[in-house]
Amino acid sequence: MRIPKIASIQKAVEIYYCNLTLGTKEIRELFGGIGHDKIRELKNAARAQMEADEVPYFGGWEVSTISAYKAWNLNINELTERYKAVQKYRLGG
């Protein structure tokens, strides 16, 4: 599965730390203007990761944020460090 480009590092970090679960709205914010089919595909990958991580299914259309980022190969530690660097250089320059 091809993972879309994130809309912004800031948005990726905010979504991760502000949401225990992700629904369609949060996924669309994270990846920008993607369609329903791609969102469904991303959710299915996240659900498979939830099963591998033994995370209980919440029902409905929401997925675990931690499992989703893992499934989509979004390293929150790297994203957070990059976001801090962006903030530092914007403030310093």
C-alpha cells in the first residue's frame, strides 16, 4: 500500500498527541485531501496493526492512533524532533 504524504509535520504531531483514536476527519487532516477509498485502505491497515498489537477494536470507524502511525510508518519520535527543529530555526531566524 502506498502511504500518502502528510500535510505537515506540525499537523502530524498535533494529531498524534491530541487524539487517542483517529476517524475520517483526523485522517483527512493528516494526509490532506484524500478520498474515501484511500481513507478506508489506511483504516484497514491500521486495524490490521491493531490486531497485531493486540489493541481492542473500538467499533465504528475509529482506529488506534498509535497503531495507525505504526502501520503507516510514521515515526512520532522523528516527527517530533523535526517539528522542534522547525520551531527552533523559525524562532532563531
